[in-house]
Amino acid sequence: MIAVTICNWAVHKALERPNAGNQTLLDSTRAYRRLLVPDIVIKVAALVLALTVSPPLMMYGVLIAAGCFQLSKALYFGKTKKVLW
């Protein structure tokens, strides 16, 4: 899950160079990458806890990260009134 999220972040970063003239796409990918940072942090923390405390904590961490991602996406795009994806 962490690798998929990091690859997703990298793909959105890679989209910036060939689309430097498209400001809407640049804003969208930057906003999306900002939303992925807490997602990655939560998943890494859950992995550490799963390795040291209890393996099911990784599952809970992924669910918490998904909820936080959806909540932050709704709050960010609800506040800016943008529909980007």
C-alpha cells in the first residue's frame, strides 16, 4: 500500500514537466500531492506499529489513512469550489 501511494505521488509529479503550460493541471497535481503526504505518514506509522506491536494495526492504519484522505479532499475542494477529478 505504501509503495502504491508513493508511486501515485511520483506519477503526479512526473505529469508536471510535460504539461508545464497547463496551469489547471499543475494546480490539480500539486493539490493532490499535498493531500497524499499525510496519507503516506499515517501508513508508515501504521507499518512501524504493525511490526512492533500488532500486525492488524496496519489494516487499521490503511483504513484511517483512507478516511483522512477522503475527508481532507472533501474539505479542500469544498472550500476552493474546484472540481479537478
